[in-house]
Amino acid sequence: MTPLVCFNVGSRITALAWSPRAVSPSSSGTWLVECVPFSPRLHILTSFRLVAASADFGLHLLTKTPNQPEVVFSFGGGLSGHHGPVNDVSFCGGRAPDNFRYVATVSDDRMLMVWDLQPTLDIPSTLSSPSPTLTHQPTASNADIRPQPTAYAMPFLHPLVSIASHPSTSNELVVADSKGSVFLIDWRSEPGRAAIDMWPRGGALELVDPHALAEQPSTAMAGSVDWRRDSTDVIGASYGSRFAIWDLSKLRGGKPATIGLSFPQGVQSFRWCPTHTTYFALAPSPRASKGAHLHIYNAACSDAQPTFLNFGSRSSRIHDFDWLATPGIPRIATAIGRTVIILYIGVD
């Protein structure tokens, strides 16, 4: 595996989202690498979340083209950004021509923020962004500074742990909080209106997992939400040791159509397969897991025992994983320590 590009952000990366503008070098002679990671300027442990650095989190737009060096554009610092750890990032422009323009972030500060990366107004940030403007053509100098992105902020009642967008819609997002609720948000419907104003919550539909709500954990649960690629009606999420699937065409008062048990020690991630769309995978919480393994389910028969994929020894931990959007037998890539392992599902 040969490195393509390296960005030096200066601090630890905690979440990453690929831009729809990204073009693989293997499919085009004119390629572009563009992604938005989240990185806290200070790494804050759970017991130190009240320090002043909680207001100093930043976002960075990373760009690399064949004829230009790497560009790191920082934004979202100071009062304009999140005041707590950002847990997930997702581009949310659907298939619109400007689908690379909007990116959404969720945080422990109970805020969903949708950022406009190409604002018509330049609102200066309290933190400087010295990187040059990102354009389709190389810039002659660093004199032109890119305007700071503006944010549409929507508050919630509980910390937000996960977010998902869908390629067929440019105005809707799915957001999961730490208490077992999933929200379908029309973020363009009423910008500036608080998401907790009324029921339904200002353009939001709430989906609930009764088991997760009933557990009432002493601390916030880890959760993960994902949207099935071939249907905007099917949403999957995981909380604690359970997973739930909702079918919006049969709403059932916001209750899930399917509920199942997976890893007793807790589920960290829920991912739908983009090619064989009834398949989904669950990864255990790395802090409590007993080995590097995944559970693979088929939503058409979710009551059946899952396929068990083992990626390493009992001491190994899966830090993250995703499906590969390639034809043929579905493949999964997992990050274990400093190693990336790719396996076919259903192949010994």
C-alpha cells in the first residue's frame, strides 16, 4: 500500500468524512483528494472536560490536487464552533451540484451544526485561518484568504453521538443522541429554529428504541446510526448491546420494526452495506471487546444468527471499519492498531 498524500494537522484526528468531490487517481487523470476531519486542538480526557480548552475545538478542510501541495484550511474555532468533543462528521448535499458545500457535525455539546463551506458572506472567526483559498485553479499567491464557513446550529436535549446523510436527499439528516433516540431532521426547513421547540421538533421526526430509553444508564451510551443506501425509509442504529431498524413507511409511532441483540459488552458501530443493501455489520466497543470481530446480519432475516468474522487475536481491538463499495462479494475493511485488514464476507 503506497501513501497518496499526507496532511499535517498538528493534533489527533477523531472523525473523518470524505467529500463528494474526491476523485480516485485510479479512475481519473485529474484527481482530487478532499476531506473534512475533526481534530481537537487539545486532547481532553473525560475527567477534564470542564477545562477552558473545551471551547477551542476546530475543523479542517484538507485538499490535495496533482499539481498543488496539500492545503489545510482550519475553521470552526472560538465561539463559532462546538464547545465539546465532536463525535461524527458527514457531508450532506445529496446529489446536488453543490453537494460538497455542506458538512454536518454533532457533538457532546448537544449541538448539530451544518457548515456552509462556501458562504456568500465572510464572517471572521476568532481563530485565524492562514491557509490559502481553495479554488479549482492554482492561486498565484496567498493574499486571497478563503471566507470562514458559516454554521446553522440546532440544539438538542442530550449529547449527540452519530450522524448520517443519504445520497438521494440534500435536506435531511439522521442524528442519534446518547439516550436512545434517533431524529430525522430537515435542516433546510426552518434554519435558526431550535430543534427542541415543539413536537414534532421544528422539522424533526423522533424515532425511539424503548429498550434503550428504559435502561437509563448512569453515563451516556455510545451509539451509532446509518441510513440504508437503497431506501430513505430504512434507518438502522445501535445502542448498548442492541441494534434497531426503523421503516418509515410503517412508522409504528416511532418504534423500530426490528430489534436484536449483538455484543453483550456493547456495540460501537452500525454500518449498512452499500452494494448488498440488506446486509449490515456491527462492531463491538473496543474498550470492552474480547477480540477483533464483527457480526454480519441480513435484514431480511435478522432473527437468524449473525455471521461471525474474526480479524485477530483476543487481545486485538477494532477501532473502526467500513464496507468497500465494489461489485461482487461484499468486502469489509477494518482498522486494528496500525494495520488495515480487508476480508470478504462469507469466505473462509
